[in-house]
Amino acid sequence: MGIALQDQGKLEEAIEAYKNALSIKPEYALAYYNMGNALHKQGKLDKAIEAYKNALSIQPNNADAYYNMGVSLKDQSKLEEAIECYEKALKINPNFESAVWNCALCRLMIGDFDKGWELWKRRFFHGEVGKGKRNFKTAKLWNGEKNIKSIMLWREQGLGDEMFFANYFHLIKSNNRVIEVIPRLESIFKRSFPNDTVRAQQFDVESLYSPNENYQYHMPFGEVGPIFNIGKKVDPKAYLIPDPKLTTEWSKIRENKKLTIGLSWRSGLMTKGRSQHYSSLGQWTRLLQSEKVRVICTQYSDIDEDINSLEPKVRKQLYIPDVDMKNDIEALAAILSNCDLVVGPSSATTMLAGSLGRHTIIFAHRHNYFVSGNVKLGERGRHPWLENGEVHIFDQSNQELVINNIIDEIIS
């Protein structure tokens, strides 16, 4: 009954059902385990962890209980304890790929890049990431070999990831490079990599094989992490070149004697789990009110609700270009190239700005595994993936302080 109630979203009733089952059968490990899952969904992490521990005291070889307890500990930012749980799950089930993936992310978040990147190599065996995997018949996976004749670099994961991984392509030496990207990036990548063959991704959607393997090696973009040990070694190089004509046209957004700031504040996809990584537009009101800056909206997606949340006088201080910023990458790149500074969360917009070489300030949640291993909570530091980027790390306890520190840095 508890599972049925939980599936219906009736978590409190499900928990009561598990408690009733345990009053009848105190050594019922599955009831403790399922109760832990329900408590986790409620956000009652301490109680969820206690339930998982009770399940494990009865059934010590329950890999799922160790894994879910690790997730709860990770959500509490107890990363070393979470890693311990994931590793115990992996001792029981070495092929538990979700445990591998989460252990990799936690290792990267604590700055253990050697172990983190080694586990990262197994990412294509995990859920959503695995959907981006490609198959090859003859080309070998490149692992940093020297003096290679040809290589094909292929995209994986999201648009922002695609751009910031490429900040390390200058370290991949070959006279014949093919770079496959999402169609939205094809034109700007062609301009930026004139000596390479740049094209939209090509593969059979069923077999995942490429039509022509006329290259010696292949490499998914994200493999630059383990190959070059990014984080432990940092050497990004901005590479994107905006359209010169569009850049000139968008120079109209600048105002004499004012610092031009490109501002975004959230993702286009705001789920409950993702919302903690972003801010609201209202938190940037003090920046919008400053006479020293001209603020350009670089936020993609529907922003009507965000804009309407501002006071009318403040609303007028935000310049909103008439551009589809999600799909018109060339126009967005031209706008960003006219900004003295770009501010925002880790998103496609800030990754584009940083890859253009613009001074970029990124506010990132402490659970952002690509940067938090380099910079600690409440601190600022160099962004490991962007040549001219800095990152400020926050969590819900100090987000307002971090945002105000960024504003002070800009307008002082």
C-alpha cells in the first residue's frame, strides 16, 4: 500500500503505511528503504538518511540504500560522506552506473580531479548522458596520443557544455581535424576554426554510427576533462569569433561613458531541482538602478513574468534586444561582443560570452561540479573553463551576499 500511495504522490500517507508495516514487522528492510525514499522527496533529508541506515542495519548488502543515502548526503553538501556511500554501493554492485556518475561529480566538486575524471570516463553508461553516445567501427577513442594524423571531435551533452569544452581544443594537435556540432553552432564554429572541417553532427539515429569514418581517432568533447585533467591544470583559450557585420550593427547598444553589462539570471528550464542554481531578476535591481552601467538583457526563453516583477522605473533600465537568444547564436554572440562585462549563472549564454573572450562573471551553486572543485563556498576565483572568466560560489545560505558582492564589484 505504501508504494502505491507514494506513486500517487501521497507521501505523508505512504510514510504512515510504512510505519504501520514496521510496527507489525520491525525487521522489514524494504519498508525502511521505501520510507527513506518518501522522506527524501519531502526534503526531510536527516530522517531519510536515518531510514536508509535502518534498512542497511537489517540488509547490509542493499546497494540501492547506500546509493540513495549518498544522494541525500550530497543534497546536504556532505560530499565526502556521500562518496563513501557511493563507493560502498559500488563494492556491492560494481556496475551501478548511477553510483559511478554521482561519485565522479562529488569527486570533482571536492577538487579530487584525478579520481573524478577517471570515473567521468564511464559517463556514457549513465542515463541521460548515455543518450549522447556515438558508435564507431574503425576510429579509435583518442586518449592523448601524440603525432596523430586525423581526429573527429563530436559534441555531447548541452549547448553550454559544447562551447566550454572547446576552450581546450587548442591542446589537440592534428593536421586534420573534423569538428561536429549542434546545427545552431555550425556557422560560428566554421568562422572560429577555419583550418578544420566543421559540420553539423552526422550519424545514424538508430545505429549511432557515423556515415564516413575517414579519420584515425575520435573524441567526445567532454573527454578533454580527463585527458588534460582540467581543474588540476587550467589552460583555457577563448576561440569563438563573432560575425563582424553583426557586431558592428549591435554596437548601438552601447552608451558613452557607461559600462555595458550583459545580464542573465537563470536557465530556460526551471525545475525544482535546478532552481537552486539560479537567481531572480529582482535580486539584480541595485545593478539596474546604477547610473554607471547600461544593462543589456541576455536572458533567453520567455521573460515576461520576470520583467513584470520589476518596478516600472527599474524595468525601463533594462535594454531588451529584439532577438531570439536561444536559437540565433550569431546575433547573441554579436550582442555579447559589445558588452564590457557579462554576468550570469552557468548557462549557454555565459559559456558563449566566455568562449568569445569577454570578461565573464559567473555565479555558480556549490553543486556545480565543473567549477566548485576550484573555488570554495563564498569565494571568487578563476573559472577553469574560460580564459577571461571568474566564478563566485554560493548556496542558498549566502546567495544574496554573493550577488551583492558581484554588484559592488561592478559599480564601485
